[in-house]
Amino acid sequence: MKRVCLILLLVCGFAVPSFAGKIYGSISEGGKPVPKDVKVEVTCGTNNFMATTDATGNYSVFVADKGKCSLKVYYQSQMPALEITSFESSVQYDLTLEKQGAQYTLRRK
């Protein structure tokens, strides 16, 4: 019985990550990468998934949900957002922050 429980636990433990999709890419402004530790938030329904950029403006978020989501970047006291799609497999979103007047917008490269 212990053996069956152990096998079931191992199978379930490996099954959960296989449903998660990785959303990754880079964020730049004016052709230069954003600084380290810029907060990136992906919202799918009521679930939020967080990450921060590294020193070269790259980010990586594991998202457990599939479908339409919103990617938000917290940058210079603003939160520009972009609608994205999450899949079971990895998807790359390289993004550019553009300042229009006093507001930043986020667009895909």
C-alpha cells in the first residue's frame, strides 16, 4: 500500500508542472533593456503570476492557466499592460515600452 501511495505521489508531482506554460522574453525602452527588478505580472482570470527582470531586461513567468491573459509591467510608477495568450508550451513575448506624452504603452516587438 505504501508503494502505491508513493508512486501516485510521484506521478501527481510530475504531472502538475507539465500543465504550466512558460511566458518569457525581454523588455526594452528606447532600444535599451529595462533595469533589473522591474516587476512583471501576468493575470489569467483571477490568478496572478509574478516575476522580475534580470540585469539584461529578460523575464520568465510560469503560468498555470491557458488562454487570454494580461501582462502588466510596473515601470516608473506606471503599469502599462498588454493582452497575451498563455499556452501549455512556452511562448516568447519581447516587449517595448514607449512613452506617449506622460504615459507609457507596452507593445510587442
